[in-house]
Amino acid sequence: MSHRKLFLLPGDGIGPEITEEFVKVISLLNDKASAGFEIERGLVGGAAYDAHGKAISDDDMARAMAADAVMFAAVGGPKWDNVAYDVRPEAGLLRLRKDLELFANLRPAICYAALAASSSLKPELVEGLDILIVRELTGGVYFGEPKEIIDLGNGQQRAIDTQVYDTYEIERIAAVAFELARTRDNRVCSMEKRNVMKSGLFWNQVVTRVHKEKFADVELSHMLADAGGMQLVRAPKQFDVIVTDNLFGDMLSDVAAMLTGSLGMLPSASLGAEDAVTGKRKAMYEPVHGSAPDIAGQGVANPLAMLASFAMCLRYSFNMIEEAEALDAAIAKVLDDGLRTGDIMAPGCRKVGTSEMGDAVVAAF
Ligand code: NAI
Ligand code: MG
């Protein structure tokens, strides 16, 4: 029996409630398929702050580093609005991303047939939509130096952010996108602004070279990021994998998210560098939504984004493709059966709570 080490960080808000639902899936996999998942739990965000005054402890960081994958639920809320910046709940998430060097953020935009009517686009444009946005997460303008506001001395000030990308940063994100494309429809569209940004031109050149050297079997196209935004809302199904930088990826993945109809449905993965010895990648999986403090503790949160995040974990960290597909199919089935949590409730459907939704997915799995 292989041992698969999962580190769970339920966080605060609805985090602990939705975590319990995918733990049911782990138990099922262990019992029925001898999957050998070992679970450890840690504290992050408000839960960690309340316990020991930090957003995540060094001990829990070490356990996150040692795990095969981290499952993160959600953190944040008004309760911690006035705590110091470096121990705020969000600081725990940032530290995990930074210390695990999670440079590749994967945001699928999948439109479940049963929810196509809740998209902001016409159902026929989004039915069957399945695209994957691969966003560079640790570089670019959010981190580049200099980053400051300076006094010009004449009553004027100047704000500076700097877009910086090194060769290796673009090479590794491009490689992730091409590798993922091979497991899907084998197409990558790279987006930048080469017409006005040196870093965009450079991005284009490096992606083109990586493609030619190692991934010539994958279909590669390039699009200016603004045109990409237009195409995403005009005809989203034309895309398979989109690879782009941190800033454009932030915006384009949020645009793509809204095509699918609901925030409570969206999973994400963040992948790190491959270990030179084991070939394994550090990885963290989390729903796109936050801690929903407005509904926390009521048993009404939608656990499906968390469950879909676990499906990504099965797929990318453990290569359990069959199980991942079965979990995705189980999620689609409960929606087809008309089960809805409050956030995705629609006329003619049956309203269920968090644990009833989780049980239904387990039953359909
Ligand atoms: P949010 O995603 O927590 O909530 C937005 C709205 O969607 C709320 O009305 C909420 O009830 C609803 N919602 C979200 N997830 C849901 C689910 N699974 N089931 C049912 N309804 C759901 O975003 P908001 O309100 O802007 O932020 C709340 C807190 O979460 C803030 O402290 C924010 O910083 C934090 N946050 C944390 C993230 C993370 O942990 N990765 C990501 C985004 C926000
Ligand atoms: Mg965003």
C-alpha cells in the first residue's frame, strides 16, 4: 500500500466545514481502494492566529514542505481586520506560496451542464466549456523592484511598479503549460503584450523557444492579452490551455471564472518546482472562493469547489486520473440530479446543506 501524505489546512470561516466533505472522499478511497492516504492537519489563517498569534507556525510550514500535497480551504474575515499585517490570515497563504515556491497557478474554468444557465454568457457559448488558465504566480509586476512611491520635490509624486521576468521563470511556467496540454486537448495559447512591453516580447520569445526545443508536438498560438480577454467572452471554447504572466493571469482567470456561473464551484492548484531527485512537485490545492464569513458555521457552504480541488490533487500530485475523473463526474451528477446549495440554488432544484451535498457526491463517486 503506497503512502500518500496529505497536509490539510482547513483555515477559518467555512474552511473547516468544506474540509470535512472531501475528507469523506479520502476515507472512501482508503477503505475501498486501499489508496493509503495519510492525513495530517495544521492551523492556518485566523485559526492559527487565535491559537498562537501567527498566520502559520514554523512547525506547520515544515509539515507542509514534507507533504506530497497541501489541501488549503480558506482564510480571512472581519474578526482579524485589525491584527498586524504580517500575522493576518492572508499572510499564511502568502508564506505557503512563497516557501513552497508555487510558481504555477492552475485555474480551470469548467462549465457544468446543469449550471450553464447561470453564466453571464449565453448557455450555448459555455456549455461543455473546459479551459485551463496557467498563471505565473511568483514573478512579474507584483514582485518586481523598484516598487515605490517617490517624491519628485515639485509637489508631484511618482509611483513605480516594475515588471521583471528572468528566462528560467518563463521557461518553467511554459513547460508546465505544455505538459498539461499534452494531458488535455494538446493546445496552448500564450498571452502577453509584445506590442508595447519588452517583457511581453521576451515572454513570447522564450515560450516559442521552449516549444520548439521540447514541445513541438503541442499546438502553440500567441495572442495579445487584451485580445485574449475579448476572445474569452466572445468564444471561450476556442481555448484549451492559456499560459500568461502574473498580472494578466490574475485578470483573465477571474474573467474565465465568471463564465462558469459560480464562485463556489471553482477549484485551483498551485504547483512548484520539480524535486531533482524524486521528480515530484510541491503542490497546494484550494478553492478559488474565500472564507465566506457571512455564512460560516451554518452548514450551508458549497463544498463542491473544495471537492473539485481534491480532484485536481488526485490528478496532478498522485496521477490518480481515473479517481479524479470519477470525482469530477460525481460532482456533475449531483448537479444533474438537481441538488443545490444556497449559492447556486435555482428554481425546481432541491436545496441541501454542506454535509448533505458532500454525502451525495460520495454516494455518486
Ligand atoms: P468570499 O469568496 O469569501 O465570499 C464572497 C461571497 O460568496 C459571499 O457572499 C460568500 O458567502 C459566497 N461564497 C463564497 N464561497 C462560498 C461557498 N463555498 N459556498 C457558498 N457561498 C460562498 O469572498 P469575500 O467575501 O470577498 O472575502 C471573505 C474573506 O475571505 C476575506 O477575509 C478575504 O480576504 C478572504 N479570501 C480568502 C481567500 C483564500 O483563502 N484563498 C480568497 C478570497 C478571499
Ligand atoms: Mg484575482
